[in-house]
Amino acid sequence: MGNASNSRPSAQHVLSLHIIGACVLICTVLALTAVFLHPRNCALFSKLNQRGVAYKHVFIDRTWPDTVNDVTYGAKLLITTLEKGELARRLDCRGWQTDCFFTVRELGIYREALPELT
């Protein structure tokens, strides 16, 4: 008869597997968090950069009144700049996410065209 203890994994071996599994899980969670928290490259950012606007934050807030009409698209546009502070404006599209533009008079931007929203 064989020794039963040789067929079972040792406690140290099981502990090592648990530690490796925990490390893999933690790395996966951190990688997914980085992907979801990374700011998306948006045409709006590109347009602001082209005009030399030093902005800290850009926030597009699509709230209930804008979702009533499914033919056009509108959203509140909040831009925080270093020079002018927070500017609240609009982003509008004539078609559903097509033919889009925004205006920020304080920055000298009038009906700046945007590509189709995605």
C-alpha cells in the first residue's frame, strides 16, 4: 500500500497556489480599473487643444430633458478652464448623434463642428 500523504498536496503547495491566484486576481482588477477610468479620447478635447484652450475638466451631462426627443441630441457641456473658470454651455446635434456642434463664446468658439458622436 502506498503512503496516503504522498497523494495529497502539501499545505505549503496549496498556500502557494492561493497566493498566486490572489495576485492574478488583483492584477486583473487593477488593469480593468485603469481601462475604465482612463479618459476617452474625444473630438471635443481635440478641438479645444487645437484652439489652445487650457482646460482642466470637460464634462458632458446628458440629462432627462435631453432624452425626451429621440430625433435630436443635446447635452450640457461643462468646461473648467485655467483662465476663465467653469463655463456651462451646450453640445447639440441636429440628427441623432450626427451634425453636431458646440459654442463657447468666452473662448471664441462658435458652432464648432464635431464628428458623429459615438
